[in-house]
Amino acid sequence: MTPDHGQEDWARAAFARSREAYPSSQAPVDQILTAARARRKRRRAAAAVASAACVLGLGLTVALLKPPSDAVAPARRPSPPASSSFTPAPGPVGVRVAEGTTDGHRWSVALEFHRTLPKGYTLPRLPDGSTAPGTSLLCQRMYIGGVRIDHQGGRWADCQPVTGTQDPHASGELGLWGLHDKGLSGSRLMVSNPEADVAYGVVSLSDGTQVKGATVTVPGTTYRAWAAGIPDGRTITAVDQYDIHHKRLTHDTNWH
């Protein structure tokens, strides 16, 4: 045996002794497999959660971007050019003066102002043959039981021409109106077109009762009126008009 062979045999014998003195432990295969399976489960769960969140986020985005099926987009009014200006419509402006019930009949009074003379209206002739002045029209619409007073006179009955929105000639009239006997019988309406300082009117009747009407003005004008319903068979003893401080301005007893 050569010296090399002796050394090799000695090394093998030493290795064998060392292995027997310190036996190697068995690899923890079961623990490694269990840990690997746990890691795979965690990765799969995390992937599922991320996928669900992605789908939910996409669904919410679509829901927010898409309007409901029954929603109707509000109409947008086109913006006017910067250089244009708007003016009120040329149609009539109306206001309800008063309404109520007398003798079981509903009644109402309204004022109707036309900024320009309406189509079909002709200015009346004055006694001297000239044409009455006026650029606008003011109409007093009075109804009792659904029937317009003076409807027999046509569409423009109880209308008067005025000049603009502040014609002073349209004030001062006080009248009794009805459907029968020129307002002297049946259910009637007391209507006043007072001066600017009159706030309301009071009609005193022979049985001691009083009816009151507040002054109402057509918007954008000085044209105003107050009205009160007068029952059939009642005699008017006085008509008084007051200002906002309840000071009596007029007192009229020439009514029956």
C-alpha cells in the first residue's frame, strides 16, 4: 500500500467516525410542504381580493359616469350673445284686483295692460271727430257667476286707451257694475281706479255691514284699482277711501 492510499483510508475512517458521532437530522419535509401550501393560499386570497376590488372600482366608475335610465338631462337655455339685450315680452300684463262670493255667485275683477295697442283694436273717435290719443290699452275685466260684464260690447269693452305706463287720466273713476239694469239691481261690483295715495276703500250698506277692498297695482305701471262685491237688494249709504295711515281721503254718499 502506498502512502496515498493510507491517507485516503484514514480520511474515510475519520469521516465515518464524525458522521456517527454527530448524526444528521432528517429534513422537515412535512413542515416545508405545509408552509408552502399556506403561502399559496395567502397569494390566491390576495389575488382574489385585488381582482374583486378592481371589478368593484370599475363598476362604480361606470355607474357614476352613466346617468340613470330614467334620468332626463335638464334643458340648457342657449346663452345670448354678449351684445344682445332682453326686453319684456310685448304681451299684456295682468293683475287680479279682488275676488269673492256674493249671493252665491263667484265674482272677480282684474286689470289688463297692453304695452302697445293690440291687433284688432281701433282708437275711438271723440265728439269733435278726432281720434282719441293713446299708445297703450288698459282693460278692466269684471266677472259675476262666470259671465264677463259688458261682454255684449265685444272683446275691447271696458278698455280705455292710455299713453304709456303712467297716464294720469286713467285714475279717479269710481263705478258700480253689474249684469242687469246697468248695475242698479242684482249682484253688483263697486270698482274704483283711485289716485296713488288711496290704499283701500270701504263700502257701507244700509243694514250696517261694510265691505272693504284693497288697492292693487299693475306691475310696472301706475294703474291701480280696488273692488268689492255688493249683494242684491242692498242700498249703499257711503263709499270712503283711505290712505295707508287710515286717514279718510274721500267720502261719497251719492249711491243707491
